[in-house]
Amino acid sequence: MGRAVVVVLLALLLRCASLIQLVESWTWPPQVAIFLAAFVGQLSQSIGLGLIVFVPGSWLHPSPSRWQALTIAAVAYTVFLRLACMGSINLIPEEAYYWNYAQHLD
């Protein structure tokens, strides 16, 4: 049960991040973006549930190919979440000053 809750929460995080990226950065209408965000969330949830929760066999003796599949899925999730969150958080004033100083080095 705990693994299913973790997978569902990670899928929710990815769905929210992709919705924010589509609406704020790509300026899609929210009525259209929600469908793509829901698809991305459902796809990640079904893959996660299939790889982690509903697994035939025992968790005590996983096969090496299973670890490879879990590693590839974890890396793909992390990369996609990073891409979805990129640009949706604005700079705080201190970071804006550093960016301004880096642009004008004199």
C-alpha cells in the first residue's frame, strides 16, 4: 500500500509540474493543457504502478533486468520532472542581482 501511495504522489507531482509548464511558459489555454497534463500523469502513474506495485514474483529476489527497468524509469522520471519545472520558478531578488552582475562584469 505504501508503494502505491508513493507512486501516485510522484505522478501527481509530475502532472502538476507539466500543467504549470504548459500554462505559464508555453501559454497554452488551461482547458487544453489539462488534458495533456492528465495524460502525462496517468502514463507515469500506470508505468510506476506496473513496475513497482503490481509485480508478479517476489520483491526479495528481483531479476537484474528488473533493476535496469527501474533505473531507466527513475532517470526518465527525474529528467522529465526537471524539464517540466524548468522556468516555472522566478528568481528571487538576490539571484536577480547576481545574474545582473554576471551580465555586466565591469
